[in-house]
Amino acid sequence: MFDQRTGKTWPLLIGGEARPALSGRVFQTLNPATGAHLADVAEAGIADVDLAVASARQAFEEIWGPMRAADRGALLLRFAEVIRQHSEELTQLESLDSGKPVSAIRRQDLPAVIDTLIYYAGWADKITGTVTPARPDALTYTVREPLGVVGAIIPWNFPLMIGMWKIAPALACGCTVVLKPAEITPLTAIRLGELALEAGLPPGVLNVVPGFGKVAGQAIVDHPDIDKVTFTGSPVVGRQILQGAAGNLKRVTLELGGKSANIIFPDADIDAAVRAAGSGIFFNTGQVCSAGSRILVHESIHDEVAGKLAARAKSMRLGNPQEAGTSMGPVVSEVQMNRILTYIEIGRAEGAQLITGGARHGDQGYFIEPTVFANVRHEMRISQEEIFGPVAAVVPFKDDDDALRLANGTVYSLAAGVWTADMTRAHRFTRRLKAGTVWVNTYGPTDIRLPWGGARDSGFGREHGEEAIDNFTEPKVVWINTGPA
Ligand code: NAD
């Protein structure tokens, strides 16, 4: 169990070894529920990333790449089992470092981490090619080969879960990984690396380099011996990654932000829609790329929906994330708290109607009241820009065309929801909504078996499902002459 009093410095994990940064530098991670110092962590620099990449390259060439695929799968299953045995420890650690309520981690994050690993363990020996009869004088077929060394750069909103979304398919394909967690939530990534070794994954297969984006992250992006970068985070950094990756033409997958629309029609089950709209924006304190942050409501039911949503917001239990009854924790950092509070001020100044919340909660830690703005106009910044906090914008619309225009009217394209009893309308909306995922009469569920990702400022490429296998492999054509030489 994680013990805050041990005072140990959390290490880098390179080539199976826990080590300090070559520079000797450390940084601090804080508990967002209190603002107090949580742990010191070794701070990876460029030279540490170099070492991690060399170790990942060696493990790829000599051990993990050549290994029998079924043996790789078996090791990943063992990794899943070791994680299961350490579920409670990981839950506490994730909660202390990120502020997520333990109840949510137990219900969602940890089961998803284990499910992801088991799902991709099953893929390891089922990655096949095809025989294509291209010519009568040749046997022509494809094999899928692992890309090589993968740099995985992850954010702080779901450190364990998003980390595993990248680690599991990469490893299943035979790639090796250099993982850089976000600097404000580095602890569970380091622990995952340790547990991988405990499960018997060979040294160098999963390396962890906690550190800052501009140094360790940029070093991964710039590295000439990394074959692919898989990134989840902000559109600003996504663009920088794309530019940096041009150096050696790395493959890139970007999962960026969103400003997803959750559309409610009068013929829907209004109470169910409001319940889902509430969790769609308040789950994980709104720090979710697919948060339903714009609740588009037909004008005839706007006041009813806004009122019921405000009542749900008021019923949320903010508090110590380590207590089982807490339904909403703090946001992850002081920087994020101030950013969200600034957006709330912008909403007020723009003339949106603040019907509940709107302020910091308490004076310890980074808590923000669940906030609902009603009668928001589409052009307002709080309806266009990703706030990444517990701030709902309820936007009235007139008819179906108006709803579609508003829903598709931001720079993002990640997810959308539509609530209606009219199946013709539901199908029309699933076709016309610009989003990687469209939910009908529900909001928010995802599953590792289904592709996940977006377009435009939400990024490109898909994680999850078979698509992730394509992301970490490349087809090779074999052409065998069967005719005269
Ligand atoms: P960020 O994009 O700055 O950080 C995400 C990861 O990228 C971190 O590991 C960070 O260290 C790394 N990084 C930062 N600069 C880098 C660089 N130049 N090269 C390589 N890696 C770099 O996100 P943030 O500052 O932590 O959050 C800001 C905003 O990002 C949020 O408000 C939200 O809008 C968005 N965000 C989106 C998601 C998502 O799931 N899509 C998750 C977290 C944050």
C-alpha cells in the first residue's frame, strides 16, 4: 500500500531498473484535494529519454518482437492478474494523485484497465495477414509487423485507463513502449511499470519516464529512434507533436479535446436524459474529453431541463475523494481550477444565466461547485471552447435543423448524444452528427471493443478495438515468384 510517510522518491523505470534521473532532478506531485505535497518524483530529461528509447529498442529487437505471440499474450494476461491483485492500492494512489473519487475508480477505471489488458492479450496471437491472388505467377500475401518503439504521452484525467489504452495494444502487437505520464499525475504510471516487471514482462518492454511535457515529452516527440507517438491531451500540444514528429516522419495518433453536444428533444424520457446529462458533464469533475458540456435542449423544455439539471448539480457530494460517499472530487490542479473559474467569469460577462454553482468550493484543495449556465447562446465562448471542468452550458434550439447546426458548430468532432423517442429522427441524427461516437438515448459509455477517437480539433486516428492493432502494426507484402525465373 502506498505510504505517504516513507518519503521515497518515485523513480524512472528504464530497462527494468528503478533509477534516479541522470541530472538528479526531482519534481513534486500534490494531492489536489488538499494542495499538500504528496510525493517527490524523478524528473526525466533528454538523456534519460535517450536511455529509455535505447532500452525499448533493444527489448523490441531481441526479446519482445521475436517472442512467440501466444507467449506475449500470456504475459499480458499475467499483467492483468497482477493489476487485479493490486487494484485497491492502485485505486488509492490514483485518487490521491488525481483527486478522483475512489468510488468512481473502483467502478470504472480499474475494471476498464483490466478489461483492456485482457482484450488485447487475446489479440496477441490473432494478428494475421491475408493472401491476395494478385497474379497467376506469384504467391502474394501480407503479414502485419509491429511498428517498433512507441512513445506514449498521456494526460492527467484518466492516468491509469488512458495509459492502458495505449500500453496494451502496443505490447500485444509486439511493440515496446516509453510511457510519459502527465507531470501532475505521475504515480500510477510508475506503479504500472513496476507491476509489469512483477508480472514477468521483460526489462525494457515498458519504460516509464515521468517528467515535464516541454522536456521529456518533447524529447520523445523529437527522438529519431521512436517509430510512433500516441498522444492524448490538448489540441495545442497535439499540434506541436505533429510538427515535432515530422523529423523522422513518425506515425502519430492524437486524441484531443471536445465540446460535445448532448441533444434533448421533448419526446425523450426527460428524467433519464437529465440524469445522463448530469453525469455526462459532472463525471470526473467534467475533466473528460467527451464530456457532454453543451446540453442542447428544445426551447419548449429548456426551463424544465435546466431546472432539473441544476437540482442534480446541487445534489452532488463534493468532498474527500478517499471517502466512498463522495460523488465529485476536486479538479486536478490549481492551474486548472483558475482556468475553469475564469471561464465561469467569461460566461457571466457574456450574459449567460448562471442558475447554480459558479464558485470555488471551500478554501482547501481545488474544488469547484458543479455549475449550470442556462440560456447560453451558441456563439458564446462557454459554448465554443473546452472548459474541462464541471460547467454545463444549456443551449436552447428551435427545431431539428437548428439542433444539428449547433451540434456541429464547433471546431471539435469527438462525441454527441441525442435523446428522442422518434427513431427516424435518431437515425437521421446519427448520420448527420459530426462525431466519432454518437449515443442515442444514453450518454457516455465506451467499450474497449469499439473504436474511439475524433476529427478536426479532436484529433485523428482511432484507439480501441481492432483499429488500435492497425495503429501499432504495418502490413508487409511478400511476393514469391511461382512462375519462370
Ligand atoms: P497537455 O496537452 O499540456 O498535456 C498532456 C500531456 O502532454 C502531458 O503528459 C504533458 O506533459 C505532455 N506535453 C505537454 N507539452 C508537451 C510537448 N511540447 N511535447 C510533448 N508532450 C507534451 O494538457 P494539460 O495542460 O495537462 O491540460 C490542458 C488542456 O488539455 C485541458 O484543459 C483539456 O482541454 C485538454 N486535455 C484533454 C484531455 C483529453 O482526454 N482529450 C486530457 C487532458 C487534458
